Amino acid sequence: GENVEQHPSTLSVQEGDSAVIKCTYSDSASNYFPWYKQELGKRPQLIIDIRSNVGEKKDQRIAVTLNKTAKHFSLHITETQPEDSAVYFCAARATGGGNKLTFGTGTQLKVEL
Amino acid sequence: ETGVTQTPRHLVMGMTNKKSLKCEQHLGHNAMYWYKQSAKKPLELMFVYNFKEQTENNSVPSRFSPECPNSSHLFLHLHTLQPEDSALYLCASSQGGESYNEQFFGPGTRLTVL
């Protein structure tokens, strides 16, 4: 089955700096890679996703890149703000896997003033 | 409000109790999911229902029993749980089938097994 590894487990940045979170996956058949943000005490919410036919996708201050050959994908947050502080989860879904998502272990991002 | 609700929000139960978690979605979706979220672990998929049919059972112990009476409701029946089953149980829903559909999560039920 699919295995998703996520690093780092914790990340602390100064407000205005960039943050990068990296994930690797094992199943070369994976074709969909969403990122979820979970604020303290709240439910996970989708912030951006990418499909395997695209190498990069941007949405304002967040971007995701995908390297299918190396089987890794990354989340980039620029100009970080205190409200970006949360746990971020990457996930992967394999072709033929129905709606099954395999999640990474999460990254606790703290944006310091 | 994402349209996915869960009750109760908190539950404390003994190992011999029987209880049920309820999830309801108002988004017109036809796929629903149960996840277990424990500290320092990835979200663990437990069960998937597509169009009321169970399509995934991720090697979950039989003390957890799901039920999906219709596309809008999902239950998780709990029986003789263990302390290590204490966790946040999240329900999610999405459009069904093989597609790149966003999963919308409920607020979760914080379960404590004594």
C-alpha cells in the first residue's frame, strides 16, 4: 500500500519568512496530492491540491510542487503570517484507490512575531 | 460550517460500554469516511462508504462497527474498546467515485476510553 512520509514534524519561522514542508510517497500510481491545514481544535481543511499531470500550482501565498520521478511533493508558504500557524498534512491518492487518501504525519508550523 | 456535523463532540466511556458516534453531511455527497486521529500519528483511514456501500475497511478491529443507512448519515458503533482507542474520530464526506474530490471533514468526536 501507499506510504507517505512528511518532514519536518515541527517548523518555526519568523513572520514574513517562507516555510517549506516536504512529503514523499511510495506508490508510483499516485495521481492526486492534497494538502490540509488543521488549526488547533478545528477540523482539517483543504488548502491546495495538485494532480500528477501538473508540476506546480499556486494560490496566492501558497504553492505546491510535484516531482513524479523522485516521488516527492512540497508545500511552500511565502510571507508567512501568524494565522498560518497550524498543523499541515500532506496526502496522496493512488489511481484505482477509490477515494482513499493516505496522509503524512503532519507538520506543526509556528509563525513567530 | 462545512456542512458535516458530528455528535457527540466529546465522549467518555468505559471498556465495557456500547456507544455510537454519528455523522451527518448536508452537502449532497455520496461518499463518507471515518478517520482516527491520534497524537503524533497520521490521520488513519478506517472505513469508506461509496453510495452506501462499504468499499474500504482498513484492517479495523471488529470492536468498531460502521453503519451507513443512507448517503447523508454515517455511524460508528463502539463496543468493548481499549484505552488505546482514545483519539479524535473524524468523519468526512466527498463526491463519490474515482475522482479528485475534496474531502470535507466534520469537527470530530474526542473519545476517551477509561
